[in-house]
Amino acid sequence: MRKDGDICIRLATADDAASIHGMIVELARATGPRQEVTSKPEHFLRHVAGERPAFEAYIAERNGKALGLCLFFYSFSSWRGELGVYVQDLYVSSEARGTGLGRRLIAQTVRHATERGATYLRLSVARENAAARQFYSRIGMSESGGECIYQAAGPDFRRLAAGID
């Protein structure tokens, strides 16, 4: 747990599932259509706890009120031969924006990941999210220009699993 001023940054537990989900919904409202969020608090509960958690998260709070979130998981670069950390979601509430909280959440995540052997950080951001892109540039991250992100979800994902062309 890391405390700076009156804001505490700590690792999320299973008890935080509803709070994590709430911040994800707020992030969706702030950056795009909220209806794209189909997850529920129980999904976060199922995947943050247990023998092999799917993700970890840092929560920033003041007096028990959640103000920020950095949700991440580990990845492996076959080209580098190294462990990395992938930030899936970074959220800072409107009342805490401009205070450096986003930078603190990223820094805490990188410290945590470094202790586990990670040597790099990756994330993706929507091209139209200029504020986020400027933020990541300000903290020393650079766009990986040679890559495009692809995905398969829903019926396309199932079709791949079935081996259907």
C-alpha cells in the first residue's frame, strides 16, 4: 500500500469487484459508448481472485472512495524474451484529474511489475482519445507505429476455435 497525501493506492482484492466494475463503466462513459461494457461485477470477482487471477489492479482511494484504477496483467514478448505488463484500463475520476494520480497509478504498477521481473509496459489507446495519447506521451511512453491491433470476439472467436475459415 502506498499513501501520498490523503490518497491511498493499494492492490485490489475480491471485495473491490463492484468498485472496479463501476470505474470501468465510468471510463466507458467518458471515452465512448457505455453500452459497449457488457461485464458485470461478478466477472471481476471471478477473475481477480483464485489460484490464477486473470488480472491485478491498483485502486486509488480517499477515505474509502475510489478515485482511480489501473487494471493490468502480465504478457511475454517472444521477440524480447522478457516478461512485460499490459495496462488494460487506466481510470481517474473527474474530481482527481489533473492531480498526477494517473501518473502515480502507472508508476505503482510499473514498480509492482518490476518486482515480478517485468521489463516493459504496453497498453493501447483509441486513436481518437487525444487526451489519453497526450498523457502517455507526457509520461514518457511512445506510440508503437509498426503495429495494428486485431481481435476476434463472439462468433468470430468461436469460428476460429472450431477451425472454420
